[in-house]
Amino acid sequence: MQNSSVAPIPSDANDRRSKPPVVVYPVETLPAADLGLLNRARETLTKVSETIVPPREARSFHVPRGHFFRIVSVEGSQVGDLNLWNANDLSERFFSGKTRALHATHVGAGDRLWSSLPSLRPMATITYDTLGWYGWDDDGAGVHDVIGTRCDPYTNRLLKGNDYHHCCHSNLTRALAEDRNMSVEEAEAHVHDVLNVFMCTGFTRDTHQYFMKASPVRPGDFIEFFAEIDLLGALSACPGGDCGAGHSSDEAACYPLKVEVWKADPEIIAGWNFPERNPYPRTHR
């Protein structure tokens, strides 16, 4: 007996399926990052600060416009969940969905992290990635995804029926609350979908479910960004460790991450065209 919830296959099914794909946002007119200028600036870098993010915790950090920052693996294979805000306006924050639509499901050198509407401008440009060699593996997985939302205690309660307070969502909430001297209830409203730094992910070929596998990151690896605006960041060292087995528990081996802030020669940076907020007038008509 046919399952009544499954619609019958139409006679023109193959024709419907054979339509060519169309890229939603052709980016040929998108202003490209001047990587030549940024590479010259990279040759002059001086480290000005660093922050250690403990395992299963998060820490905030600040990056002035025109500076670089790196997220560094320091002890073992560890992934991190990154939030970014305009340091002067928390309503402008990283927009993972639009970043994914403009670039890809996974980002690398030359890609930019875009901010939320109505500002929609580059917040940071990826300038270097020691895992850039990874590409796409045989499972269709890549590194540094803008697919996953972040592990959170609400989904954990839904799926496991218990409470775990070191999910990345909770970690980021506490870090922002401490940085801005606000309650966790106030801070939570500003926590948003993340860049999953060092995380190796994809979609299964049969059921198209989001999957993760052990990260290829090793101590000394890093991803580097150029701050296009004054940034407030928060980074969580995910309780899943390398995310090769699970998360949202104390079971995985976890390691610290390090955030380094670097300053370049101001004369070189003076040639950079810093982005303004999106000029759309918000008339919606």
C-alpha cells in the first residue's frame, strides 16, 4: 500500500529535475578585497595583544579598525565558534547567512564576513589561512563553515533532555555579558550565528544532513582576518573539541585557543578603502 503522505511521481519529473542551476548572487560586481595591499601590510605586522580562550569557555576581544587578528591553535585540535559585532553598535553584527550566500558554505582567504541588515558591509576580510590546503574532501566536507548555528542548551535540552551550560551559545553569552557589564539575559539577545572556525563539516549525500568530522587543525595553525570596522569579538572553545565525535558535553578532549591582535604600518593601511554602511535608503518602496 502506497504511503499517502508521499505524492505520486509526475510524468515530467526528470524534465523538472534537469533544469540548470543558477547562482543566486553573482558576485562579479562585488568590490573585491585588495589582497595585494593587505599582503604588503602583513609584512609589517607587530603583535599588540593576545587573549587565551580556555577549553569549554569563551572570551571577548577587541580589534581596532585597520588591525589584523588571528585565531590560533595552541595545544591540540580544537574548533571555535566566533561572534563579531560593531564595537560601537551591537545591533550591527556578523550575518552568517548572507556571508554564505555571497561566498560559500565554507570561507577562506579573500572572503569577507558581512554584517547584518541594514548595514550589510564587510566587517572583516580573511587574509591568511593555514588550512587553505584542505579544500573539499571525499565526503564533501570543508573547513571554516557558515552553516552551523552554534551548539546551544535549548537544542541540547530538546534532544538529550538535560541541561549543559558550556554550549557555545552559553559561553558566548557569558563572554559578552562580562565585556559589556550586562546581564546574561540582555547579552543573549545579541548572540548570533557563528563562523565555525577550524570546524570540518558538510552535508551527507543521502539524507543531506549537516555533519561534522574531526578537524584537521593542529597546534600552530591559524586563520587571520583584517578588521574593516572597530570590532568586538567573542570566541568559544567548543565543548566538542575537534568535533570528531560529539559536542554539548564534557566527554571530548578540549584545548584552549588563542586570539592575537596585530598592528600594521599605518601608512600602508591609509590606502585601504574602509566600508561605509550600505547606502540603501530604507524606503522599501
